[in-house]
Amino acid sequence: MRALLISDIHANLEALEAVLAAAPAHDVVWNLGDVVGYGANPNEVIDETRRLGSVFVRGNHDRVCSGLAGIEEFNPVAQRAARWTECVLTGEHREWLRHMAVGPIAPDGPFVRCVHGSPSDEDEYVLTVRDAWPALDATDARITFFGHTHIQGGFATNGDEWFRLAPQYAMHRNGHGGSHKEAEEFEFEIHEGARYLLNPGSVGQPRDGDWRAAFALYDDAQRTMTWYRVPYDVQEAQERILQAGLPDRLAARLRDGR
Ligand SMILES: [Fe+2]
């Protein structure tokens, strides 16, 4: 079974379309939440992602933009984006967001879970090994797929030691800096006996210094996780954000990947 993992699309239609065009053959799509918020095309992105499959975990922006939670937990830029999103969402899309499953969910048997933040809290950022330890302690799943941080990679433990995982792309290895004009992939072998927290990265607003849209493929028969980065039409996504009257910062950060 090959699962396409996508997360944190954040209403960025250009990035989502580039990901889907580049995605390898897969059997299912698992979406780790934050379908909307920040970007200029929430309705189109919801339509597109719903066509792909039915496995979704709710993200904090999905919750706030659909009115399930107050806006005050967000910073001022996120608040403006959430208010705008709530105004433009169709009634049907708003209802769909309100009924998204709260993680953890088990899309394929007992070994795998999908969450937005961490297994114990959909709002928690798992950024360090110190965060990963209690997060893994809160689940008996062998592999937990998570999003929310917008950072591709993850964490692993063999019971004694802890490891931070990050895809090693050629541009970094060769010291070519950050032009990132090509698509790249990095395959990682999943070891028997180890436990993992794995993040496909953010489709629509990466924050790991690489502007390219991020996603991943999990193959349970091959025991691999493959991380991908693909270029997309950032300028178009930025123009749509500005035309919508959303904060400039949301457009600018797409080019920086921060
Ligand atoms: Fe997010």
C-alpha cells in the first residue's frame, strides 16, 4: 500500500496542483490538516483535496476558520487571514471543515496513526527531540505521521537513542545554496523495531528554508518513506494573496520558505 501524505496546504492552489502533478503512483491519500488559512483559494483547495480521498485530520486553521474555535489564539496576521477565509468559504465547505476528524486517526491498522500536531494535542508543535519524546510516549503506534510545524523530516527512536530525521537533498549536499529550482526526492528506510514521528512537510507554506512545495510517500511493503520537494508558481500564489487583500507578509514568506 502506497500512501501519499500531504499536509498544511493552507489554501495554496498553485502548490497543491504542482504536488499532484508530481506525485508518484499511490493507493490512498492521507491529509494531515490545515487545508485552509493563509492562502487565497480555500474553496478550490477543499474541492481538489476532497476529490483525492477521504482520510483527513483536522488542523488548527481548519478549526478556527470554520468558527469552531475563537480567533484570539492566532497572531494578528493569522487572525486577518482566518477572518477573510471564514468570509469567503461556501456554506458547504464550512460545514465540511467543521466535521473533519480530530486526530489521532488510524487509517490503516494498528501500526500507523495520523495527527496534525502531536498524538496528545492537535495544537502542539513537535520541533525538537525533547518534544518528540513525550509525543511518542503518548501513542503505541509504530509510525505517527504529523504536520503543523511546516518542517519536512521527523524523529525516530530505537528505544535507547533518539534521532532527528531530515531529507538530504543534492542542493544542500553540494553546497549550491538555496536556488531550489528542480524537483528532488529523498528515500528513507523504515527499520523494524524503531518508532517514528514523520512529517511530510507543508504543501502550501513551507518554513524550513526551502520554498518548494513539500509532500511524501509512505510505502508499507517496501518499508520506505520518500520525501519530495517540487517547484511551483509562487508568483501566481503571491499575486492571488495580494489581490485578495490578505496581509503582504503571507505573500512574501512563500518565496523565503520561512
Ligand atoms: Fe499549518
